Amino acid sequence: MTRQILEIWVGVFVAAGIAALFMLAMKVSNLSTVSTGDTYEITARFDNIGGLSIRSPVKASGVLVGRVSNIKYDKDYSVAVVTMSIQNRFDSFSIDSRASIYTAGLLGEQYIELVPGIEDNYLEDGSDVVMADSALILENLIGRFISEIISK
């Protein structure tokens, strides 16, 4: 009887471990929050997107408002063009809104932060976000710091 109870508890702990690994995998792959509902697409051009990828979050004031739906390279202007699918219920981003790439979390997940502007006209399907701040690359900062030290 005691052996059966021990085997049941071991099974419960193994199942809990597998469930925890599954939840971690879903969180890392950005599949845990699948957006539902209608969306509209806006684009932004960045000089450097760092580790941004498709399905990366798009947030406003820390709230998830959409996801990155496409990333392509514009060879004419040498920039990355990022297309974002924004949920229709978040339709009050003015045309002078700013898009910035930030890093969050221990794993260094990159996301786009939309900061609303003050204009009365709003972004619509197919609109471009004119003001975009590229990702901050740690290696570039270290290189600049070292070159400043060496040059002095």
C-alpha cells in the first residue's frame, strides 16, 4: 500500500514538471497569448531591429495591443520594415505616435512600444509610423565606450 502511494506521488510530480516545461516553452515561443479578433496593420521603419522577430509583442503603456506580423528589408533605404497587427479595439493611436524597440525579461525578449502622440488624426490600416527608434544594441554601446577610453 505504501509503495503504491509513493508511486502515485512520483507520478504527480513528474506530470507537474512536464506541465511546467510546457508552460515555459509556450511563454518563450510567444504562443501563450494568441490574439483573437479583427486587426489593422501599420508599418514602421527601423535602422536596426536587434532580435525582434515575427510574433513579438507590440505594447502601449505595458498593455499588449498587437503583434509583429512581418519583417522585411527595404534595400532602397537600407532599413528594416516592420509590419504590426494591432487589435481594432486599440484604434486611437495618432499619426504622430512613436514606435520604439525595447528589451524585457530575463531572456531578453524584444518588443515594440507604441507611444501615442497628440494629433487628432489616427493611424489606420496601411499607415506608417513616422517616428521609430531602433533597438539599443549592447555591443555597440560597449564598443563606443571602449573607443572613448582609448582615445583619451
